[in-house]
Amino acid sequence: MRKAMVYGTALAAVTLSAAVVPAEAGTRPSPPATAPPSTTAPPSARPPASDGTVTARAVMITPELPNTRTYAYGPAERQRLDAYWHDADRRRPGVLVVHGGYWRSGDKSDWRYAARKLAGRGYVVFAANYRLIPARWPAQRADLTAALAYIKRNARRWNLDPDRIVVVGSSAGGHLATQLGTLGEGGARVRGVVALSPVVSLERAYHDGVVPGADRPRRRLRQAVRELLGCDPEAPDADTACFERMEDASPTSHAGTGDAPMLLMHGADEFVPAVHGRMLASVLNSAGVQATVQVLPGNAHGGALLRDPARFDAMARWIDRTVGR
């Protein structure tokens, strides 16, 4: 299969609201306040109305927590993933979530609230760590490819359908999620990809870090690109291998027919402009692959895009449709 070739790259970061915490923020949601005990009599203790019906006040019920366990998908310390699932008598679709943090920080535990929420919707959910900088590209992609292979090999352990897995990634994790959906025939690897604030062009991210007025996140991203590649593309001694790694790290250089459908989300005024998502969507759409770019008001980046529970639910419904639920 011939892939469309575009020079560029990607990065992204996700986490979720109410039940989701942006990895970039470094904060965690406070536990829900415990409601005081109700003094209202239970329905069985109340007299029925004249028509025979019984009324009662609504009671909040805490959802049952899923089973959780950590697994090693490789020998390195960072090659670990957490699984979240409820017991069931039928195979269920899965979601692999990938944390962000400029490829140099972040942890799978940042996703535990989101993972529980998705598990409550009937998914088997996996949150994976991967090697961070100073590990050089493509170590990060190799780790997630290995994590996904481990999940599929052991699908029976969680009663998972290995052919119905969607990857959700935030920031750097979004970049890696789009790589899983485009490398080779991405659609044969994963059923779909959700990427929040994906930096599809490392070249653009690198140059945006030095434009006049570039803010701190843009400057940090430029430095992270250099560290990920293990070279400075503009250094006098930059060699061909440096540019080859930059191109390989771009999902657009792999995108083409047979790739996974994608939902790409950006904030209208964030530091990773929506042109990144549009670049990838353009290549995918030209190849006949469904790719949608959503630009949301404000400057929220990555997981902060989903602080509104309605947006999280909309993303979850996209996943439902993609896996055929």
C-alpha cells in the first residue's frame, strides 16, 4: 500500500474532566463531597398515594469500581500498563489511553479517573506508560506498539475483543496515538484514534517556538522536539538521520489508505493551533479515511478540552460508534 507523504509531525495531551485530569495541569480532582445521610423515609415506609403509586426522593449511587491491575509489557521500568475492567460474560471493546507531558513527563496514573469512567461505559481500559526523554525517537512509538500487542495477545484475560480497540491520547500521547493509527495499515492495528491537541508537524512546532512573542509552552515544545529527536535540525552539524527521524515522527508521513478513522480536537486559541490537526485530516480524507477536526472555543489544551462533561460524553459516543456499539 502506498502511503501519502507529507513533511511534518505531531504531539498531543489528554485527560478528562469531572472525572478527568489534564496531565499538563499536574492537579487531580478533589473527591466528590459525601452527601449527608438522608432522613427521608424509604419508599417502603411511606404510604401510597391515592392511585397506588409510591414516591421517593432520588438517591445518588456511587458506581462500582472496576477491577484494576498493573502488567509489564516489556523489561524496562516504564514499560507498564494499568488495566481497568468489569467482569462480564461477553467480549467487550477496549480503549488504550496514552498520557501526555512533552514526551518527558507524565504517568499512566494520570488517567485513572477517566479510565474508571470509560470502564463504567462497558469498555476494557488500559493506561500505558512509555519510555520518556532522554530515550530517543522512535522508542516511544515502539513501546506503545509493544503495549498494544501485549493487550491483544492476552485479550481473553479481560474478555476483550482485540479487533475493537480505540486509542485516546493527549498532547505527546496524542502524537503517539496518531502514530498507532497511521503506521503501516493503521486501521488493521486499531479501530480508531482520538487525539487531543495533536502536534502533527514537529517541524512547525520546532519553528513556532522562536516566532516573536512565542509563549512558554511553545518554547518548551521546541526544546522537547530537539530532545525527542536527539538532535537540533538547525544545527550546522545536523545530519541526514536527524531529518529522517523528524519525518518519521510525523504521522502525516505514514498516513494513507487503510488507516484508522480519527477525531482530532484543538482549542481555538491554544498553543498547538488547529492547523496541525487539519494537516493530518487532509491527508487522511484524501485517502478515503474519515478524519474530523473539532475546534473548541478558548485556549484549553489537551485534556482541558474535556473539562466540560458534555464534551467527554460526546467523545465517548464517537468511540461507541467507531467500535460499533
